[in-house]
Amino acid sequence: MGKKYYGEFLSSDEKISTNILADRLGKLERMGLITKTPDEDNHTKNIYTLTAKGIDLMPMLLEMIAWAAKYDDKTGAPAEFIDRFNKDKNSLLRELMENLIPRA
């Protein structure tokens, strides 16, 4: 979804509280799934990015999204996304992975 700042995560539709968000980001960082680096353009902000370890979770996360869409009528997954997953999972996964891997 292109989010990289704490405030962007905080204003997400999930409505997560500040203490929970801070705790979860800290846990993800300690687990090596994300990194936190200072924003060169705004030194009061940090940028959160996935690590290779975090990116490698994408196939499993896609499967979980598809499973939730199948069994939960109130899923937040867009219908177009689920349709695309069901029609060509490998192509969707490839595209998502390419967009997650930083370019040199």
C-alpha cells in the first residue's frame, strides 16, 4: 500500500492505537522483518521498510488473504484483488514481489 511512515500506519483503516502500533513495529523490527531508518528529508520521521526476510512472507500472506476472503464475508480485501489472485496467483505474486524488492 506504499505506507512507510508511522503516521501513515496510524491513519490506516484498521484504527490501531498508538501504543499498539509502536509495540508491533518494535516487535517486527526486533524479528528482522522491517527496518527503521531516519528520513533524510525530514529528520523528525523514520521510514519503515521490509527486509528480505519480511518480503519472503509475501506468498504466505497472499494465501491468508485469499483464505479470509473465502470464509469471511466482511474481509477488507478488495474484490478485484481476490479475483486476480484466483485467476493468476503466480503473476500477482511476481508483480508484488518485484514492487517490494528495492532497486539499486
